[in-house]
Amino acid sequence: MKKYFIEAALIFLSVLSAFFLESYRVEQSKIELKDSLMEELSFSIHEDLNQITEVKSILNESLDSAIYLMDDFLSEAKAEKKIIAQNFSKLRSMNVSYFPRDGVYNQLLTTGSLELIKYRDLKSKLMYVYEHAFSRKDAVDKVLDEFGWRSIQAASGKIWVINKLFSDEVSLITTYNKEDILDFFVSNDYYKSQFLVQFYSQSITLINRYINVINAIENDLKGILELIEYEIKED
């Protein structure tokens, strides 16, 4: 009887050990997947930060042009038409957008890896940026895009600019800032337009708002990068 009891106990322990080892293997596999996705996310965020730097550079140049055109409108001494056209050309790049890469974050969600993140601050920052901050950015994006296209079209009776397009350059971001002007038109009654002065004023407001939004996202992404390093080291 004692012999059967010992044999049963050994069988039970071996089954329990196998179950424990399998559970441990599965858990380690999940952690390895999570860490792998964390490394991919880190690379993706670095790419996003590079894109943000480029977008901010273009937006700041467009903002400077909007301010120049606004000041010129209100000053006694007026700029040459060519200078006006050059600044108007740069202002048209106000529609430039930052396109975040959210594929890896979506993988964290679908694989359940997000729930395995140890640092609560990292998890909450990821959810805030990818589910709230990006939505807010998209909302401002749409307003700026709609305002920019409609206003430039409405301004065409007073001013328009044709740029040379460099088709050999492949880029996610298309701007007018570095493109040569082929032709332009600035009407003789340009300074009598009440619409244009309002357009320049509102452009300054909206561009500043968008820059503030992506500045906040940039800071959050940098904070996430630091927390990802701690998260991977913990494992």
C-alpha cells in the first residue's frame, strides 16, 4: 500500500512539475515577446522624434512667414512683391502633418503584452499618448488642413504662387519651403484685402496651437523612451 502511495505521489509531483515548467516557459515567452515589442517601439519612437523635428522646423518657418506677412500688412513700409510671394509660398506648408507610427503599440494591445509592463508610469504614458494625445493632434490637424486649403484657395484672387516640384525627392513630408518659385501674382489692391490680414492672423494662432500639441507629444515620447530602458533592464 505504501509503495502505491509513493508511486502516486511521484506521478503527481512529476505532473505538477511539468505543469509548473510549462507555465514558466509560457510566461517567459510572453515576457520575451513584450521585451521584443518594447525594443521595436523604442526604434519606432526614435523615428517619430526625427519626423517631429522635421515637421516643427517646417512649421516654425511657416509661422515666421505668417508673422512677416502680418507685420508687413500693418506697417507703413511695404515689402516687394517677390518677398511677399516667397513668404506666402512658405506659409502654404502650414498643412504639414506629423504621422505617428502606432503599429507596435497596437501589437502590444492585441498580444496582451501591454498588461505585462511592470512600470505603471510607462503603461499609463503609453495609453495617454497613443489613445488621447494622438487623437487630439488629429483633431487640430483637421482644423489646420481645412483652414489652410480653403484660405489659400480664397486668397487666389489677390495672391498665388506656382512652385517647381522636385519629383526626384521621396519624402513622407511635402512642403513648399525648399521649392523654387516658377511664377507668382500679387494684385495691386493686395493691401486692401481684409480677408488676407485675417488669414495671416488666424494662421499664426493655429500654427502655434499645433506646435504646442506636438511639443507636448515630443516630451511624452522622450519620457517613454527612458521608461522603456528601465522596463527592459528589469527583465
